[in-house]
Amino acid sequence: MVDVSGSLSFGTTTQFKRDVVAELVATLAFSASFNNDKVGLLAFTDRVEKYVPPRKGTKHVMRIVRELLALRPEGRGTAIGPAIRELDRVLRQRSVVFVASDFVDADWERPLRAARQRHDIVPMVVQDRRERELPRMGLVEFTDAETGVRRLIDTAPRRVRRRFMEAAAARDERRREVLRRMKIDPIEIDTGEDFIEPLTAYFHRRERRRSR
């Protein structure tokens, strides 16, 4: 599952979040193909934008990567819950489902909990550090990439930057707590970061849990 909403078109390092997601998807898809596993794709915004049923083979993986890179979404918003429900409907067999998103959305807990009864869910949370830390830049106009709403904010006062950090930390902790309650181990990745390390660490943790 791949989030292609407007909020993924953000990044303050050498990459946008959508670039990291595309690299993650390609890496995981080719790894699964080498293991002779079937691979599919469900791309979503506030609607399902593209669905490619799971199949085997390198050519199929190449198709998935091409489809994702060429996709021009119709929607801008994010609706993780409905996308999870749709995936749960079309996937007949138990599957490992990687959900690549920044999780800037609400109302996804119940659908995720329901899907987890049938599937192995792996959230991949892709963020940018400026979504957690606001630098001192004076007056800045911010535009919501999903709604187009603009706001002029004075970033100079320390209290403004502190409140921003506190709100971001609270949002992240809420997401982590929801996943902890469901005993789901997420992969958290920042733009500009080598994602191989957190990805490898996740699979090592997964292997240790299986061997217990």
C-alpha cells in the first residue's frame, strides 16, 4: 500500500517523501520477487488511485515500479482507513502488507485492526525532520499540500517553535501508542536518511521474534 497524497510532496533535504517511498517500494518489491513471492500494489490518496493484483516475476515488479512512478493522482487528500478496507476486500489470501505513508490522517485505527486479523501489517512511516522541528525563519507562508490552505506564521518567537515541536511529538506518540496496542512494529524513516539501516533492523527484530 502506497500513499501518493499531496503531503508526500514535501521534503527539506535532498528528497521528497514520495521519493523515499518509491525507493522503498522498489527495494521491497524486488526483494520479494527474488524470494519468488507474489507482489501487488495499491496506491491511494483520499481514494484508491491504482490497484495491481499480486503476481510473481521480475517483469511484474518492473510494471509496479513503472505504474507508481508514472501515476498522476486524481486526489490530494489522505484516507488510509478506506484504502485498508479495500485492500482487505480484494486480498483473498493472507499476505504481508507494507503500508508506506506519512500517516498524516485520522480514523485508520479500526480498519487497520480489522485487517490485521487476516494479514501481517507493516507500517512504514516516512517523514521529514522539519515536520517535527520548526527553524527560526521569521515570517513564513505555509501551504497545506492537500487542501491548499495557506497560513502566515511568525517563526521567530520561541514559544511558537516549541508549540510546533510539542504538537508534532504528541502526534507521533499517538501513532506509536496505537500501533503498540495492536502489537505492530513500524519502520520509521526520515527523508535524506539511508533507509537500508532501519529496514534491516526491522527484519532482524522480526527474525528474532519468530525464533522465540
